[in-house]
Amino acid sequence: MTKPIEVRNPRTGKFDYVIIPPPPKLVVQQCKRTRRAQVRWQQLGLEGRIEALQQWKEAILSGRDRLTEALVNDTGRLSTSVLEIDSFLSSIDRWCRLAPELLQESAKNTAIPFIVLQQTSVPYPLVGVISPWNFPLLLSTIDTIPALLAGCAVIVKPSEITPRFVAPLLTALNAVPKLHDVLTFVEGAGATGSTLIENVDLVCFTGSVATGRKVAQTAAKQFIPAFLELGGKDPAIVLESANLELATSAILWGSVVNTGQSCLSIERIYVADSIFEKFYHQLVAKAHRLQLAYPTVESGEIGPIIAEKQAAIISNHLLDAVEKGAVIHSGGVIEDLGGGWWCRPTVLTQVNHSMKVMTEETFGPIMPVMPFSTVEEAVSLANDSIYGLSAAVFASETEALEVAYQIDAGAISINDAALTAIMHEGEKNAFKFSGMGGSRMGAAALKRFMRKKAILIKTNATNDPWWFENGE
């Protein structure tokens, strides 16, 4: 029997929830059952799949309070949990609206007059989704929904740090028999994820670079596609022409939303020399206005640090920065309040790239601010990273675009931060160690779950083969 995993409550520090990972044999059996059910799901047709997903959405809405409560217990924050549920539900509607056009088949003439090309696609039978703890619901379904509409069956392995949200989703699934057989969740840690990868036809993973490497290696051994969204160390560049009121507010939001626990967080800030002092003073003033969501979830905007190990990483990065000469202007310590770990919005100056806080993923509400003298220097600093997920540029539109084209990252927000968190139409790829595989944004997010087939039709079947007519 596999060992139970105790789950910590991020607000209280107590281990008040338990999951029991299934033995590998049961995971294998579940994969086989789900793959068999996929045949009926595909035969249901797109209209039938849309109807089933809409029924699931309605069932979730009827039990929304239970889902909200579970997410709050998982993450310790309320407003972001509400936003996460809203985003999840709206994504069902969005993909149901887009899928009919994106999955249309086509026929066209080719360069050879008597041959017509029928372009079609078939889904990968079984998709495995391995999701992280920072946005438990959203990141377990961001790949799941388009995969289901494409005709795939899906098994999700959520993070063992935040598994409580699964129970309300399964309750809602029980109300939709057609969907229940092709969508399920398996709880467990790394070993469960490894077994899942070995028994699916395609894997989507969101998480750290270290674990992403292992996922890629396992997928390569199975000879299956792996779509990986990994870490980020997103830079923001603020040029002299920037609107400082806008820039400081946007960068503050982009740095501390979900307590900075997002791969899209702004984690390093480069500001033109001439406006550096004014910028960081405004940023510090705004940072001081934000309060911790303690003692209640309604008390403030900054929730607890969800994963206990992350608190140690944030503390280590801050200590390293101070030891190397950084100056802290707000926050700067990990606080133990009621058993949970908390960090107030932290602004640092006198930072450089010898510090972990400027080079390694911190995943907390930390804002290191560094001056630059030329645009070339700013671009060089922004690109001096193993990561390339996204970035932000604040300047006049013309200047900002010139800089954006030079940044090695998959998505650049102009005069705002982390826009891909709310706008999913733009296709993007992760650069460097921030990931690999097709875009989870835009039309490609659905099409990557399909294998293309070319049906070549000879329209005049009475003639000899073309190669025979040409004397071959």
C-alpha cells in the first residue's frame, strides 16, 4: 500500500488533509480504462463534447461555494481563488465557442490537377496533465479543456500540495456521465506523475525546470510529445518616456498578485537612470499600502506563501541579496503568523546580477530594482537569464516596441504587466529553459492535441498511376 501524504494548510501551518496515492498498478489500469472510453468520446462529435462540457460547467456553478472553500483551504487566499474560478468557467465558454471553427476540415486542389487534398486531424487518445500548486484549478484545466474538445481523454495529476479542489470537481463530473469516463484526476506526488507519463500518449506539464527536465526525459523514452511550461524570471524595463504612475502600479500588481507565486510574475525591474529615484520611491509608497490577508482572508491583498519550501527559497534569496549589498525599502522578512508563512511586498535597490534575487526564480512578492544607462544595457540585462517566458516594457509605444522585439521571451506586455494572464488569444512559445512545445495560447492550444492526416484523392481513378504514364 502506498504511503498517505499529509497536506499542509498554508494559513495555519497544520496538516489537516490527507491524500492516498494509488499504487502504480491502479494508475496503469485507470489509463487503460480512460483510453478505451476515449473512442466513444471522439465518436460523440464536437457538438456532443461541447454539450457535455457545458453540463459540467453548470454542475460546477451549482456547487461553486464548495469549490471556493476548497481552493481557499488549498491556497489561503480568497480574491484570487474567486478570480481563478471565474477564469476557469469562462475558458470553458471560450473554447466551446472557438472549437467549431478551429476543428473544421478542408479539401483543396493541389499542384497536381487530378489530386485533391483532404486535410483532417485525429486526437491523441489519452493526454496526461501534471499541474502545479500556485493556481491549482486554472493550471490543471488550462490544457484539459481544449484537449477534451479536440476529442482526447484526459487524466490530471494535480500537485500534492494543493489537492483539496479536486473533490468538488469530481462531484460535478458525476453529474455528467459522458464526461466522467474520459476525465479523471489521480492524486499523488512525483512517483504517480512518472507512472502517468509512462501510460499516456501526450503529456502537458507546468512546474519547475528541474522537474520539467525529468518529465521531458521520461516522455522521450516513451516517444510521446511533451508540452512544458516551466519557470520564469520575467523582467520589466522602464524607459525615460514611461508614465511612472502607470508603470509603478502595473509592476506592483505584476510582482505581488497571488503573492508573487506565478511564473508570469515580474521578478526583476530595470529603470532608466534619470527616473530611477522617482520610480522606486513611488513603488515603495504603493507597496506599503498593501496589507496581508491576515488574520482573515478579507483583511488584505497579500495571501500566505502556499508551499512551505518556497518560504525558505524566498528567505534565502533575500539574505543573499543583503549580504551582497542590497538595500531593502519595504517588507524583506518572512513572517510566521498563525502558523502560516507570510511576506509583505518587498522592494530592493543596490542589486546586481551576482545576486540570486536577480537570476534565480524567487516566486514571491519581491521587487529588485536596478538602474541602467542605455537602452542597449537594459536589453542586455533583460536577456541575461536562463529563462524567457515573458516580459514587460514601459515607454512610449514606438520605443517600447523597438525594445520588445529585442527581448528573448515568448510574450511582451507593453505598458502593462503579465497581460497573457488575462488575454489568451496570442500564440507564444517559451524561450530558453522556460519551456518547450506548442503554445497553450491561441488556436495552437487546441490544435496541438491533434495529429494531422493528409488524405490524397486521385479524382480520375480510370487513368494509370502518374508514374506509369511517365515511363517510370
